[in-house]
Amino acid sequence: MAARSSDTRLDCYRSRRDFRKSPEPSGSEAACRVRKDRNPIFVIHEHRASSHHFDVRLEVDGVLKSWAVPKGPSTDTRERRLAVLTEDHPLDYADFEGVIPQDEYGGGAVVVWDAGPYRNIKTGDDGETVEMARAVEMGTVEVWLEGKKLRGGYALVRTNMRGDPDNWLLIKMDDEGADARRKPARTQPESVLSGKTLDDLEAQESDD
Ligand code: MN
């Protein structure tokens, strides 16, 4: 996909932010280039904004498709976690962690809670892989995550709950990565990038 169409997809992202005040990346043209030389990446940010949540992001055609998951991902196949589709984020957001000023959009601390490559495992009735963009459009995404905290298959399913098509569910698929006893969203708060927690970032910010 051309850089210009990536750019249009980031209009919403950019319009909500003032990059003179927020440390978040503005998403350059180069950052939106579709990369075919490696597997696509996923990243999960933990974000203590006005309400605490996790942002699950999947690289699709040069941008990060994003869902806000209030309770965070689970490794228990019986859990169905609300995942609200939000605006596309630039690819270079994958490495972002820091503190967004309180009076800005999404103000609060952000850490890279998990990250790694992923594989698209969604197949159609014919057994062929369904392209990611198409899977998102259809509202049935299935990916295999190779993260540090999360591994294995996860499904994202559009539900139309409360009449809102942005309300999806995040569900752990049944495989070797499933474990009903682990509660990683609660017990493993450290950034996989820096080892820091949201508390560490906030304490650091107030020292500055
Ligand atoms: Mn967020």
C-alpha cells in the first residue's frame, strides 16, 4: 500500500495529538512503509490514562491496528475481554514508552508491556489464509503471538455489543500458551523494553 494511504489512515491519530506537548511519535512517512523483509509485529502497551487499560496493536499494511482492552489480555481460554477498536497508530509507536502530559489526549504513563512478531493464522472456508486487512474488515482476526509474556493464538472478534461495531472481544485460543492460572496483566507489570513499570515512569517524571 502506498505511503499516502498510510498517511490518511493516521489523520485521526494526528488530529488528536499536539506533538509539541506530547512525547509520542508523529508517524513519519518512512515509518508507515510496508515491510515485507520480516514478520509483522505486535505490541501491547499498558497505559494508565484517565482509565487504566492495555492497548493491543497489530501491524497491518504499514500501521498499527489498535484495540483498547480495559482488563488486558488473558491466558485463560474462558475469559472474553472487551477490546474497543481505536484509531490506527504509526508503526514507530511500537517502541514508545513514557509519560504523556496529563492535560493531553491519553495523558498518563505508557510502557511496552509485551511485544514480538506475530503470524496471521486466520483461514477461510477454502483453507487459505485470509489477509489481515480483510480479517479486520470481516471482524474475525486470528493471530499467533511470539511475545515475551504472551505466546500462542489469540482471536479478536467483532461483536456489535451495545450496538457499537467498535466493541470486539479478545479471546485466548486453546493451545500450549493457554494457562488459566497465570494472570500476566496483573502479575507481570514490567516493560519488556526497559524493565520499568508504570509506577517507575511516574516516579521518574516527578523527579525531573
Ligand atoms: Mn491507550
